[in-house]
Amino acid sequence: MGKIKKLKQVSPSQSGLPGKLSRFQKALRLLWDKRHFRNMTLRQAMAVLTVLTLLISILVLAILMNGLEALYSAVMAPYLEEKMLTPQIGTTILVAEPQGVDAFLLDLIPNLQMLSVLFVIGGAIVVESFIFYRIKLKKPIALLQNASKKIAGNDLDFSISYSQLDEMGDLCRSFEIMRSSLYENNRKMWRAMEERKRLNAAFSHDLRTPLTVLRGYADLLEQYLPSNELPREKLILTVSTMSSHITRLENYVSSMTQIQKLEDIEPQPVPVLTKDFLSSLRDSGAILASETGKRFSFQSDVPSDALFLDPSLVSQVYENLLSNGTRYAKSALKVCCGWKDGLFSIEILDDGPGFSPEGLQNACKPFYTGDSRTDGHFGLGLNICKILCEKLGGSIQIQNGEGQGGKITASFKAAKNSTQ
């Protein structure tokens, strides 16, 4: 222990060491703040860390080597004696062989000097790798791994936030763009699937009513043709009406197979003779009402001039409204056709319970049924009517009648076209 104390007293290598370390720490902090290490590229960060590691390794090795050299000198000192050959020249001679612990230390210190180089360099590499991973790689890798697991589980409702400006930050931002694109594409796909489901339901819904009308005409012919009780004029009109309904169904099926959503329907307005068109509406309404055992009345104050509208889409709206009315009417349906300010209107009144306050607000929303009595209906009829009315330049109004029952008014832009 006395030798070690002597070493501490004579070793100059430790003088001023705390001050040197303090200045080195300040330099490191200055470098960190000045270079914005976290925003460096991976190559720049690795280069800076390598330089810092080399500097620290050299400093630590210097301290260790000086310390071990001082220890060696302190252990060897008692066995050496300085002899002056001349007044100017002297030499150190070994006066005795080191024994015991001193001999062991003198053999160990050179080996420790060699091993310290390996340990310091190896430890520096490990520490550098840990710091580089912790600062530059750990967080973005964790974010990307977590995001990959969520995407694999079909969960795209999240976001990746990593603000650093290095390559890992670019990778995280690219991954976020990919996730956002996948999320938007999935939303579009689901919307398309829902719209296709809605379109198919509307297709099934709208085929039911014209088929009911055609069946009513077929029953009429089957009943009166064998006994020749049907006047020729009525027979020709019936067959002509059936033919127009069949043509309308063909056109409807063709258009529905080509469109992706109801909003894609484009009206095809043509000149329509008011008398024939109103007669078709009256006959269709009478057949639909008779099928459900309801009384039916029809009145019109539309001028006799030709209308300019799409008869197929107007008939589709009309039959949807009739179908809705027959479901809720107790015993009677009333249809009133009118004309005002370039708009052709169809008003349908029933003597049912009418619309609830909620129904008045939501009746035209898709898949709204109002109550549990859906009877296999999808709640699309009024929604389809609303879309088609707007396509035809009009609107639909949902009200309750003055007495009881519901009142629905559909209007269409149908300027009189007597000059065309």
C-alpha cells in the first residue's frame, strides 16, 4: 500500500483530469446541439459516433496506459538504484530481484496493457452500437413493426408519427403514406360494395311494382278475352300499355347493369302526350291498389299540352310512391297530378297512420324503415324517389295530410313542349 501511495504522489498523469473531462463533456454537448444529431442521416450519425468513440477510446487508453506505467514504475522503484558514472552521466541499475507480489505485478502489468487495448476498443464498439441503435433505430423500428402487425390484421385506422429528418424518418413517412392510401382505397372499396348492395336492393325493389302492374294487365286479359267482353279499343290500349311497361323494364334492366350507383343515372327527357301519360299512371295506380284491396282515386289538372320529361324515371318514382302508399294505407289511396311554374307534380295521399316526427326527418334516408313492419322491404323506396326527383330537376316532400295519413309530393321539371 505504501508503494501505491507513493505512486499517487508522483504520478503526473492524473493532475488536472477532472478539468479535462469537464471540458470534453462540454465539447460533446456543443457538438450534439450544433449538429442536431437526431436529424442527421444514418451515415452522418455513424461517422460522428465513430469519431467520438475513437476520441474517447484514445483518451481512456491514454489514462489506462499512463496509470499502468506509473504503477509499474512505483513497484519497480525499490529495486532500482541510480549510479553516477561521471558527474554528468548517470544510470539506473537493478540492485535486487523483485520477489513475491511485486514480481507478480511486474509480470501482470504488461499483459494488462495489451488486454486494455482489446477491452477498450471492444467496449467502445459495443457502446457505439448501443447508442446508435437507441437514438437512431429503436423508435422507428418499433413504430414500423407495430404498424406492420396492424396492417396484417386489417387494421388501418391508425397513423405513424416520427418527426426526425433522417432515412428512418423518410421510411416512416413513406409507410404512413402507404397506410393512408390503403385506408382510403379500403374505404372506397367498402363504399363501392355498399353502393352495389344498395343498387341491387333498389333493382329488386323497383322490379316488383312494374311486374305487379303487368300481372294485373295479364289477369285482365285472361279474364275477359275468352268471353270477348273486352272492347277492341280497350284491348289495344291494354296491350300497348303492357308493351310500354315491358320496354321500360328492358331499358331499366339495361341501364342498371351499366351503372355503378343510382347517382349515375342520366335522365332522357322526350316529348310526352299528357293524356296518354296520365292514363298510364291512372291504370297502373288502379291495378296496384286493387292488388292490395284498396280504393283508388285519380285526379289531374295538368294542361293537355305535351310534357317534356323522362316518362320511365317519372313512372318509376310514381310506382315507388304507390307501393309505399299501399303498404300503409288502411283502405284508400288518392293521387293528384298538377302543373305549376314548369314543374309536373304527383301527390299521393293515404288514410294510414301517417309519418312519425322521426319519419318526417328520416323517411328519405337509405334503409330507413320507420318501424319493425318491414315486410321484406329494404327502406329504399323513398330514397330512390328522392335521388330520381333531384336528377329530374325536382324534389320530394314528406308530410302528413290535414286529417290523417301520409302525404308525399314528387315534382319534376317538365316544361310544356308544344313547340317542339
